[in-house]
Amino acid sequence: MESATKHFLAAFEIKNYLLKMGATLVGIGDVSHGLAVELRHLPVAISLAVRHPSPGRNLIYAMQGPLYSSRYEQVDLMLEQIQKKVVNLLRSQGFKSLAIPPDTHRRDNRFIARLYPLFSHKMAATCAGLGWIGKNGLLVNEIYGPRLSWATVLTNAPLEVCTSPYVASRCGNCRRCVDACPAGAISDREWSRDEGPVSHIDVEACRAQLEKNRQLVGEDLCGLCILVCPRGQLLSARKKGLTK
Ligand code: SF4
Ligand code: SF4
């Protein structure tokens, strides 16, 4: 058991396994400093992301311009399947784990959904070295920008964790999402881990804009703050063959 555990739970092997299962990004971080008391027995976070499908297929054109759908049932399904694999793997080795599902489950009444106020996928991803929290309030990755969906598995397995977590924003002088937001919901303020769980966007203003859009196009979509982010746009252009 001892040697099997050491062999099976090497962090790089878990990462490779989950990347093969379809994850776009996998990182492992120490989240012990920011966890609610209820979750402190699970101080290690395996942070998982799956990228959104190509933006072209996710644009809806309304009178006011393109709206971007950030709801991807297929992506979330894939994330949940990957979570199940890692939970089974950890449990088979005798470790505790808890899968926190993607954010689309926030409104569920299930027990697991009620954990959301106690936990943030974004914070886990920053601890795992996968990105920072952008001015748009989303996790921004250097390669994929904010065009990713996230899930996390918390565990007590003694995995090797990221030694270079993100502790501050890298948005810099960019303010494209600030200028693009039709609701004026985004402030030109950069995230820093020391500030704790502070919301960077005016959630009520954003919600009101989504409601306006629902009346316009039948769905409460917007996502302009995702669409305009320059991070990851080079990758999208490459995929479309627009650049090398
Ligand atoms: S989804 Fe739209 S309204 Fe909401 S913060 Fe982003 S740009 Fe603003
Ligand atoms: S658009 Fe610019 S400011 Fe907004 S999240 Fe992306 S990099 Fe940061």
C-alpha cells in the first residue's frame, strides 16, 4: 500500500491522467490558508479546467452586437466526469476527497451546491498556478484567457503542490472588459490575494443587464467581458487559421 500510494499519487501522474481524460488544464495547490473551517480537513485542491468551444460558435448577434454564451453543458458534463475519475482514484488509495462541481450548479439545492459560499474555484486555480482573477472577476489564464470552465476536487492526499501560485493580477493597464461592459459593472481595480474574497464586479448591475438581454434575445446572455479579453485571443485566432 505504501509503495503503491507513493507511485500512484505522484502529482505529475495525476495531472497526466486527467489531461488524457480531456482536461485542458490541471493544477494542484495548497488552499489551506483560505478554506472555511468546514473544509479544512481537505487542504489540497486539484483544480481542473476545460476550455470553451471556439468563440465563433458561441456568439449570438443581437441589436447591440455580439453576445457570448458562457453556458456549456457539455463542458460541465466533461468536468464532472473527470472529477469522478479523480475522486475514485483518490478514494481507492484511502484518501478523502470532495468534488466541488462547476459553477453552473450554483443554483442547485443539492448539499454540494450549498458549499459554494465556502469555496471558490477561482481561488483554487490561483493557488494551483493556473491564472489570476481578472478585472472582469473571472479566472484568467495566460494561454486561454477567461474562456475556461472550472471545477475542483479537494483532498487530504499529500500531493506535491504548486510552488508559484498567483498572488496578484496580471491585467496591468488593460481595461478592455471595463470599457466593454454595457452595465458599467466592472471596476478598473486589480486583484490581489491579500484582499480576500472581494467581488470585483457589480453583480446586481450585471444581473440587470442579463435580464435586459433576455428580453432582447430570449436568453440572459452577455459575456462581453469574456469576448473582449485579449488573453487567449491569439490561440483562438490560430485555431481559426487567422494567424500562425
Ligand atoms: S456579463 Fe456583461 S454585463 Fe455582466 S459583467 Fe460581463 S460584460 Fe458586464
Ligand atoms: S480584458 Fe484586460 S483587464 Fe479585463 S480581464 Fe482581460 S486582461 Fe484583465
